[in-house]
Amino acid sequence: MAIATVVPVIWGLATNQMQIAEWITLTAEAICWVELKGTYAQRLRVLIGGTFLTFLFAVLGSITGTSIWLSVISMLVVAFIAGLFKNLGDRGSGLSICVYVMFIIANAFPTHNVHELQLRSSYILIGGVWNLLVGLIATAFLPAQLPYRRSIALIWKAISGLVESVAKGWDGKGTRSNIRDLYLREQEVRTAIDTSIHFHSRLVHQVSNKNSNEYQLAHLRKATALVGTHIIAMSEELENMNKKDVAESVHLKLFSIFKALQQTVDRMAVYVINAKPEEELLLISRIGRLNKLLQLLKSDAQMEDPEHKRSIQRVIHLTERTIKLIESAIKQLQQVTVNKPVYRSYSVIKTLFVLHPKHWYRNLRLLFNLNTFTTRYALRTALAATVGMFIYKWANIDHGYWLPFTVIIIIQPYFGATFKKALDRVIGTVLGGVAGGLLHGIPTGLHIKEGLLFLCSMFMVYYIRKNYAIAAFFITLSLVLLFAVEEELHPQLLLIRAICTIGGAILGVSAGFLLLPHWDKKHLPKHLIDAITSNYQYFIFTFFPQTNETVWTKYKRNAESSNSNVFDSFNRYMQEPTGKKHYIIYYQLITHNVRLTREMNNIHLEQEHNGDIKTPMQPTIQQQEKINECLYWFNKNISLVHEIDTNNTEKIIIPNEPLISPFLLTAPQVIYVEKMTIELMSMYEDLENLIRKTE
């Protein structure tokens, strides 16, 4: 963004063509908000799509700006389409900026004849092509598989944060992480995995060429995800241990192991991206240190009481398996062949195939998937932005386009997120305006403003997802500097921007509360039912499979995603202004589901570890009775789910003679089944309690 936006400004200053440079810069900046993630093909389609959208809606804004009613009607349509872009995920947010930014700005400075429209259109096309060129150059020299590897490296970084939270407090210098903190870290790992799958969707069993780089990277991603699952299993074992009852030497060694594991994972994240020999050497040395620390812990673990001894030994076993997974990941990376840069990997024919109409058709279908959630959000955004546009046009506010612009930016699908973004934007805008006013006095000849504009372009992108208030500060500051470069800045402009931002924030928050609001008070029970149902399906697949399917990680992902959805819904529910009844019961039910998923993950991890051991296929009679008891309580919970949601069609599996579990349980697996039964019994009581209180 810094290069794409500042170079046209420098050209405009050098040629005294700042008005032309402004449109080129604006177009490039709008497209730059679309994140260039994924493969070269995905990036190319995004850049071309962004160029098309900026051109189309800039033209629409240019020809409707002279009429208040055409502007208002067009704003309704444009804001609705911008809202629908949420259907496209991460890229959708950036593409929606191309839509509404170009329309609103072009509408504020309309063309009055065909000649002006032709000139405006040519400037926008130049800006789009310029940004396309910068984007392609930035991509062309990257190794073709680097985006895939980077997405996997981000999973390792998220796992590092999870290990850090698990280790917290075991050094005796602070409190241990609570279940909520651990789950938030677990969510970060889940999000990183989902993002990687979103952009690089084919899993191991879906890749036909076993010798390809894609197959090796898919295997690497699977191993990475399993490392995260092992870390979560370790944290669960440590939950059952009271640090005060464990010998100081033991919990200090546990802390040392987790810190060494965190360092190993961090080095693995770096190695995944560059695969340099020196990085591999550092990684192997970290693994060696981790093994030595494990040996020290094993000697101390023998002296612990039986209850703690079992948990510590379980942590040791899980750590050993984690090390094997890391070593397996290293071998997978070693089998990835030398990666050609993008420009050598795509022939002309292959590049043309990237632009095949089927890709555009699929995205259009996703865009106009008028489900209830996105449609309500899009309508809410459209109505609020239209009101903002009407006020701006009717009152003829100078630079009043910031009013509808702010409304669209701050309105989020959920009220709590809308309120937070409104507050962040007001704070960032006011402080950015003040800072810009102070910088306005810098002499023009020093070219400090141009340098600051370059830095602001980088910082606003860096902070857009980390801290929106800081991002809004740099966005405002960059706009002020842009006007200052052109020498059009005056103090009244900063005041108008601040007033319009505050007005837009009030309008957006009001719309979130009054216009087709999405209250999680209503939707939280539905998300909870989805989580219970997904865990039930995971359990049935584990112990009573109806097909020959062996990919258990699919059910794991479904259960974890459902748990994540209900957890997010609960957090939003707690931020809503309405009364929060029964929140304790909801929280307990969420934790039950999270623990059920973890226990089933542990069962599958144990099964994969013992997969090469020849054991009788069927469980013992006592083991089958424990499994059937677990199924009994699962069925009772599903029957309560049917009472809560009469439309739920999940079928209950009744145990009988033919339904026998396919494998003999190990001692740890028996414990996991028993723990699941306890969770299910507690869940049944909580569900009954919830039904009584909501009647």
C-alpha cells in the first residue's frame, strides 16, 4: 500500500498534476485493502476483481452525484452489496471497500459531462492497472509454495502462544492460565488452521499426486494441527493437578519443558518458511534439549504420588509424541522440492486458466447467497448509510461524505462489535486530526509530509486487525497529510471530519440497536444445540461408525468449529445491553462441550499412536458397557435438545447387539470414556435446568 499510494503522489508533485494523482492514489489504496493471501491464482483474481469494482462503482458515483435522490437510491444499493461481501470471508471485507469508498468519494465530486467522466474513468483505470502491476511484481518473485508454507507457519506461531499459556504459572512466579484464557489460545490455533484450509483447501486424502509439493505440505499441515491437539491434551492433564501438591522440582521441570517446547515451535515456524540448513540445525538442537529435559522429568515423576504420577507420565508421553510429530514435519519439509518463483511456475496458458469464468461464477454465487444473517446485516448497513447520505446531501455539508463513509465502516454484524468499532474510530479520528493539525505547520520544502504519508500507509495496514483505534489514527493522519501535500488543508476541515465521524458513529450504533438487530440472546441456544449435535456425531463416528470413512479429523474440526461458534456467541451475548439471564448455565454447557471434544480428540490420538499394535478389534464386555453408558447419556442429552429445538432432526442411535465399537480401548482411553460420561451427566442436569428456567 505504501508504494502504490505514495508513488502517484510523488509523480503528481513532480508534474504539478495532483488532482490526477489523487484519483490514482485513491483507487490504488482502495484495492490495497484487499488482503493478498493464498496462491498466485487467487491473488491475481482478487487484484483484477478489485480493479473492476473500483471502476464500476466510481463511474456510478460520478454520474449520480449531481442528484440528491439518485445519490440516495444508489447509496442504498451500493451499501447493500457492500454488506453482502461478508459472504466472501477475509477478502470480502477488502473488496467491499473498493465498492463503497469509490462510490462515496466519486459521488462527492461528480462529473458534469461526458468528457469529465471519460477523464475520471481513465484516471481510475490507471490507478487499478498501477496497483495490479505493483501487486504482481510483489508476488512474481515469491516461491510458488510460499503462501501455503506461510499459512502453516502461522499455525505454528499460534501453537507457540498456546504453549506459553499452558506453561504460565508453573515457574512459581504467577497464576496459572484459567480455562477461558486457554480456550482463547486454542481458538487462535483453530482460526489459523481454518484460514490455511480456506486458501489451500485440499487435504491429504484429497491430493492425488503423492510426490507433489502440495501433498507434502498437506501432510505438514496435518502434523502441525495434531501438535496443537497434543498441547491441548497436555493442558487438560495439568488442569487436574494442584501445583501446591506437586514437588517444586517437578513443576519447575514441567515449566522448563514447556518453555523448551515453545522455543522449538517458534523455530519450527521460521523453518517452515525458509527451510535453511542453519535453521534446521537450530531446530534439531532445540529438540535435543527438549529430550534431555524429558529424561530429567521422568526420574522425578517416579517419586510422585500415584494420582499425580499418572498425569505427569501422560504429559511425558504426549510430549514424546509431539516431538515425533515435529520430526515428521521436518522430514515432510525436506521432501518439498526446490520451489520455483511464481513467474517461472505459470505459463501463459496456465495464467489464462486462472481467469476461467467458473471462478467468477462461483464467487458470484457466494456473494449473492441471501441467507438470513448476511441479508439482515446488509439491509441494516444499507438503510443506515442511506440515511447518512441523505443528511449529507440535504444539508450540503462540506466534505460530509465522511458521514455515510463512517456508518458503513463501523456497522458490524453484531451490536457489541459495532459499538466497539464506533468508539475506536471516534478516538482514532479525533487524535489523528489533532496530530495532523500539529504537523500542518511543517514547511513544504522539507518533504517530511510525504515521508510521513508513506509511513502512515504502512502503519494503518499493520494495525487494521490488531487495534482499530490506532489504525483509524493513521488513516486520518494519512488523509490530513494527503490534503496538506496538495495544500488544501484548513482547520475547519478537521472539525468537519470529527463531527461527521461522531455523527456517523452515533447513527451506526443506533442502527445496530434498532434496525434488524442480531441479538445473540436469541441465537445462543441454536449455537449451543449445534455444538451438542456436532459432538454427538463425533462420538458416533468414533465408537459406532456407520460408514468406512477413516478421516476423523473432519469430525474433530466440525466439533471444534461448533464449540468456537457457541463460545463467540456467548461472548457477544455478554456484551449486549439486554438482560443476561442464565449465563452461568450457558457457560457450563459450553465448557462441557469443549471437554467432550477434547476427550474424543485424546481417544483418537491414542488410537493413532497404537495403530501399529496388533490388538483384538472388539472391546471387552466391561469396556463396551462403559461406551454404551456414555452413549446412553449422549442420547438423553439429544432428547433434551429436541425439546429445546423441535426442528432438530438429529437421530438417536440405540445400542443393540450389532453395534459394537471397532477397537479395544487402552487404559487411557477407558479413562477418557469415563470422564466423558461424567461430563454428559453434568450436561444433562444443566440442560434440564435451562429448560425449566426458560419455560
